[in-house]
Amino acid sequence: MSTTQKSFWLTKEAGEAQREWYIVDMQGQTLGRAASKIASVLRGKHKPTYSPNVDMGDFVIVINAGGSKLTGNKMDGKIYYKHTLFPGGLKTRTAKQVIADDPARAIRDAVWGMLPKGPLGRRIIKKLKIYSGAAHDHSAQKPRPLTIEA
């Protein structure tokens, strides 16, 4: 007598994904280390019911986005590229300039690079909320702090 064991597989139709809200304070945090943890939580890899083809991750609120730091010589050496879609329209900026002007872009680009590209990744990145200061609009969701090991 043999019994078969069924593996759990989350489906989109079942609506079984339970969403939670987490908050990350980027003051003094290293950008890449924080981005990898944020991407993992957004994707849902910390849950035992993780399925790679379903958006089952949690929401992440990032506060104090301008307080993130880069190690080594990346503030002057890391280059962000943007193209205007016109001939010769490649624009370059250093990480120092990007963080000074729009710190949310640096965090969003770092997290986006760690998510799957395509419709699933575009759905996942919408659950990332970034704020430059300590104030945010999501206190009603009662976010739990997300610890990031240095």
C-alpha cells in the first residue's frame, strides 16, 4: 500500500496570498544589502508557500530614502544611465547626484534589478512604497519593522 503525497502549489485563482506590510528605515543602511532583502520580501520568498509564478509577496514601505549609503567608491564611480530616445541622447549621472536629487530612484532601480522582468515583476514593484522623509501615508496598515542585517 503506497500513499501519494501532494505538494502545495499556490494558484492565482485561489487568492491564497496573505499580504502583510513591512517598513524599512534606510537611515545608515547599505543600499544593495537592503535592496536584496526588500526584493525577497516583495517576491514572497520568506514564506513557506512561495511559488515563483505567482505574486504572493508583501508590501514594503521605505522611509528616509536619502539616508542610504554606498560602500567603497560607488558614490562617485557608480553611473546611472538614461536615454532620451533621441540620437545622442544618453544621459549619465553619478550615484551621488541621483541620491541627492531623487533618492527614491536609486532604491527603486536597485530593487527592480533583483526582480523578474515582465508582467510579474511590474506587478511586484508596485507594492514598493518609497518616501524621502520619515512620514508615510500607510500607518492604517500597521506595518511591522523589517530588520536588515548589516
